[in-house]
Amino acid sequence: MKLINKLFSKQKPVTIEFCQRNLDQFLKEEDSTEYGRFINQKTIHYKEYECQSKCKECGQSPYAMVDGKFISAENSGVLLDKLKALADKK
């Protein structure tokens, strides 16, 4: 039943915003292809800003803003897993 609901329900788009400086600092090259696949989905609205004025957080770990909520992780791979999980909940 869950699969049918997923196939036929209108999934709300998720807005994910990144800081370019944070990506430059923490995004590992081996994760970049997977990030590209994820952000190019129809249900993902992706935005990248030069700076999001979260300098303290930006220097500590990778992060993203998901529908206005701050999400961080210990590395870029874990952040991607969190982003995918949040997108699947929508």
C-alpha cells in the first residue's frame, strides 16, 4: 500500500538551500555525483547561495536549510542521507 501511495500521491516539493562556501569546504568529491542525482529530482527545489550568514555553523560542519529548517551532519555523506530521509517523508 505504501508503494501505491508513493506512486500516485502528489509529493510536495522540498526546498533545499546550500551555502556555496560550506559546500566548497565540506563536500567530498566522491559524494558530488550522488548529490547531483538527488538535487535533480522533480520533487527537490535546490538553491545555492554564496553565503547564508551562518558563519559559526558553516565552519564546523556541512549543513543545509530544508524548508527553512537547519540540518547539519558530521560529513557530507551523512548530510545527504539526512536530506534524502527528509525528502522521503514529504
